[in-house]
Amino acid sequence: MKNLRRAIMLFGYTATTLACAAAQTFVRAIPAQASRVATAPLAVAGSMSRAEAVGNPLHLLVGRSMFVNTKARLRRIYVSNPAVLDSFTASPTQIVITAKTAGISSLVLWNETGESQAYLVSADVDVDGLRKSLKEALPYESIRAEGNEDQVSLAGTVSDTAAADTALKLAALYSKNVADSLVLAPQHAKQVRLKVRIVEIDRSKADQAGFNFFSVGKNTSNFTTGQFPAVTTNQNQSSSSSSSSSSAGSTAASLLALSDPLNLLFYNSSLNVGAVVKDLENKQILQILAEPTITTVSGQKASFLSGGEFPFPVIQGGTGGFTSVTIQFRPYGVKLDFTPVVTPEGTIQLKVTPEVSALDYSNAVTISGYTIPALSTRRADTQVELKDGQSFAISGLLDHRTTDLLSKTPGIGDIPVLGTLFKSKSINHSVVELVVIVTPSIVDPLTDSTSPAEPHLAIPTMTPQAFDKTVSKRVQP
């Protein structure tokens, strides 16, 4: 009898333990970020389809958690897709659900009276990181990113295919299923006009002229010949500035009276480039090599070449010990390559490469009877950022030349020993400096494509009948 009672008690204890274990779900820690669902009473659901038709949708991001509160005490919880959704009982009236992967799962809750409530939980891909990446990589494109279960949707407009490819590559890092709804809408591209002046200055002649360099303030500089005094400068301070010239916020304007015969070069920061005066060219101190003006679209490369091409023989080996000579043409002269980029702030990032080359027969070589001249090249490569209309100069590219001059009296100068008295020899050293002055400016195309109105005649045009009548009156005697 006692054994029977013990068996009955053991069976009841085992049944109670199994029932409690079936009513609980797998316990999981709650992430830091969680959202709360409004408390709703449990309603009787006849079937799962009827509960979904009533509509209790919940949306979660993968890796996020949500609280679900009920008024009645919970008895049992059911999750249809444990691979997508995980649940944790926080209290008798509160559970926490966590999205593990993207997908859909049903959540059914029962209270102690047997009433149930069904929820349709959608776990979507978290695209917050994708939105930040798109904003950093493509700050000037209008792209929207949305997550729907395991699918990432991209919508909006892009300026070119390169931006669309970048957006798709970033979206592929978050999901293998990417819906591309991007529309290609090319934006208005800025254009940049580049004014370049490539000048050669003979330093030897400049030293002979005796230049007197001086500076006025921090923004104005010029030089004159040593034969004449420097130009007078008047500084006008605004009324807001104090008596001290170093006071902050003061503005100054320089008024310089220039005279063409005296002043050789004047440069002011308020001007785009230096003003070359007539005296430089009259004394053959300065020579303008090229003054190109080129316009190109922002981000596109433009080039300029003023010169020519010279034949360059190339010897190639052949079969049987024979060689062949092919001709290749090499460019020389004044060459300019530049690539401008207009920034959103309105500045111009400019990469410019000027080059000046000339044929140098003093260093020529002779191969198989062909005289091949060398190239004397001066090249610079720089990248700067300027405002619209500002100028910058590249200088210091020097060319040192040594020339031997031999003169003699014809006939008698060729007599041995005695002819030496009728000969003269001189060595001339010259230094030529290359100066490149560049001025970029932003150019916009015309927005109004309509043609201007035609001018109206002050006197109305005659009709053919009136013209014939007038002519007939004049013809009559």
C-alpha cells in the first residue's frame, strides 16, 4: 500500500515538472536596446489564420529586443520559428522577444484562463549602418535604404553609374538580396576655365637693369628699375580700425600710382595676375611663350600643346643580323595638363602640370647617320586649392646656357699665328627662368536657351504695292 502511494506521488511530481518545463521557453539575455509594446488584453483566437487576419504585426530589427506586456498572467508561450525569434519570460505578465536572424515568426501567448493572443513578428535587416555608410561615401547623392526581412531596398537618384555601383557594393555587405530601384539622373556639372600665361624671364638682363625689389604690407609687391625711385603708396585705413596698424578687424586699401615707363612689374592680391608693363618686352627681358585659355568639366582632364613633333628614329633588330629603323614622333613645345574639381564649398582643387621643352642640338647624338637632337625640358607638377578667380604662380624653373662667341676678320683671320691678332672669343652665360601664372574660374552654362528678341525697325517695311507705286512716281517725267 505504501509503495502504491509513493508511486502515485512520484508520478504526480514528474507530471507537474514536465508541465512547468513545457510552459517555459529558452532563456536568453536581453540586449541593451529594447522597445516596449502597449499592454493588450488576451483575446480568444479560434485559429492562427484568424489571429493574423485580426492583425497584430510586430516589427523587429535583427539583434534588437522588444517587451510584450499582458494584463493577465501568462501560462504558455509558443514560437513558430525559433531560428528567427527567441523569447524570454521576464515576469508573469511580461516577456521579451529578440530577433536572431531575418525572417517571419508567429508568437502565441496563453493566459491562465486559456485565452490566447497571436502576433506576427517580422525580423528585418538593420540598415542603420548602411545609411551612415552611404552618407559618408556618397554625401551628394539622394539614396534611401530600407530593410524588409532579409532584403535591402535602395531607392532614390544618383548622378552617375559609379555612384550606383558604390551603393550596391555597400548594400551587399548587409544582405545578399538587394533590390535596386536607383534612378540615374545626371546633375548639372560645373565647368572650370583656366587662364594660363607661360613666360620666360632672362635673369641676366634683369640683373643688368638693376632691379630694386621692395614690399608694401603683406599683400602688395612690385619692383622698379634702380634708376628711378619706387612708386609712392598711400594706405587708407577704415574708420573702424584703431590707431595701431596691428589691430584686429581693420581693413586697408592700397592706392598705387603707376607709370608705364618706370615700373616694370606690379602684383596685387586683389588682382588675378600680375600686370606686365611695356618696359619688360621693350628691353627683351620677358618673352611670353603661350597664353592658353581652356575650359573643361569639373573632374575631367584637359590638355594643351603649342609646339610640334620631331622624328625620332628607333633601331630594331631583325632576323639574319639585319636591323630596321622605324620613325616615332616625339612632341615638344609648351604643354599643359590640368584636372580641376569644384568642391561643394565653391573652391577649385586644381592639379596642373606645365611643361616647356625645346630641341637641343648641342647635345645631339648621331646614330647610323641620323642626327638625333636632345630635348631640353622644364616641367612642374603641383596640386592646389583656390577660390574662384584666384591666381597662383610657379617659378624657379631655371635654364642655364653657356654660349661661345667667336669673331674674326675674314681672310686675314685665317693666317696662322698672325691671324690670332684678328680674332676675338667671348663666353656668354645666360640664365632663363620659366614662370607660369594660372587663374582658374568657375563657368556655368547659360540657363536660358531662348534667343534674344529681334530689333524692330524704326520705319515699317513697305509693302510690294506701296513700293511699286513709289517707284512708278519717280520714273514718270
